Amino acid sequence: MTVRDWELVGAPNARDLGGLVGAGGRRVRAGRLIRTPALGRLTDEDLPVLGKLDAACVVDLRDASEIDVAPPDRLVGEPRLVHLPVHDPAHPVFTYVSAVLLGHDLAAYDELAAQGTPAAMAAIYRWFVTGTSARAGFGAAVRLAAEPGNLPLVFHCSAGKDRTGWLAVVLLTALGVDEAVVRADYLRNNELTASLREVLLQALGRRHPGLDPETVRPVLEVRPEYLDAAYDEVRRVHGSFEAYLRDGLRVDAATVAALRENLLD
């Protein structure tokens, strides 16, 4: 059983990257790479389900400021915990997403809403490619995934859709998964979180009667244009994804080979 088959009430967009076809027609091994949102909202019933995974390593991409205001992750067993913050205070989208998820006051984000949240999201995705902490965090996470002792590996941010989504893109691309398949997995977030998203928007409307939900919706969704912004930045800065892995993330050919050896059937 893989997380694709599980229902985690407190993490509706958690899923196993296993089963996708990578380099040489070899499939990503089930139960090895698991992407989730932050795990602080898992229910008691979720814990034995997660326990079946027996994670060896949990990578948290959140900044300390996000972790401090969120419920602590609920984990099973004693996985290695690695904190790789991918965050830039110049981009308030990170804390905006956390504020929405946690029901905090959104008054501080009026300027962001006025600027246009879709454009801000696209800017974040471009920053994923070039930002200092982004390159350090994503590169370190890929190198961790290449080490057998860190598998199964769980990785997450706050909502499990943007930083987590781009790390999933990076890992799957390094494993040789076709871009169309990578894109489809990225976009699955909207389907998996549709009910939760509408509940959040309705709750926000009640707490903030003057709030236009359409200014919030873009940070609760993933969109093709967000991913396109990151891909475009990869091509603009590095020319190819292979060069981005090598020069941007310091993921060399030996690391890619190890990833494929340990994660493809």
C-alpha cells in the first residue's frame, strides 16, 4: 500500500511519488518519496496509516517563523528531522499562505492582494530557481533523497503545494519522469484539496466580510502558469534542467545516478 492509496484526513494532498515511469522505463519505487503538507493537522486515525510508511527522514522546508505559529508535526517512529528553510521575507506569500491556513488576521497582506496574487505566485516560482535559500534547500533535499539511509523520505512545507510541489518536480525530473507526467502530478493538488479550499474561503469570508475570496484563491491553488514561470526561469538562467541541477542545485551526475539506483525499480 502506498500513500496514493491512503486517505489522510489531516493531509488531503499527501501522496506517494511511486509508480510514475522514469528513466529507461523504470518506475519510481513505491513508498520511497512522499510529499505532504505540514503534518500538524493529522488526526489520531491518520497516525497508524502514516506509521505504515516507517519514514526514515522528514524534510521540512518551512521557515522557523512558520513553524512557530503552526501546530507541531505529528510523526510516528523516530525519523531523522531535517530543517531546510526555503524562505525569503521579501516574498510575503510564504507567511500569507500560513496565515490563511491558520485563520490569522490578513490585514497585513492588503498590499500583496492589491499587487495581484497570481503575479506574486509566479514571482515566487521564479525565485525557487534563483533564490539563495531555495537553491540551498532544494539541492540539499535532493542529495538527502539520493542516500538510501534517508528512505523512505517525507518532505513538506506548509500547504504542501508550492515549495513541496517544486521539490517534487525537481526529484521527478532528475529521475527521468516525462515533463507532462510531472506537470499532471503537480496539478493534482487542486483536485485533492478542492473541498478544503472552499471551506477555507468560506471561513475567511465570515471572519473578514470585506475580503474578496478571489484575492486569496490564487495562493490556495496551484496553476500551470506558476510552474511555467519556474520552467521559464530554468531555461533563462541555465538553459536546461540538467544544467540547473548541476550548477544551480549542486546535484552532480553521481547524485543523479544514485537517485535512479535507489529510487527506480
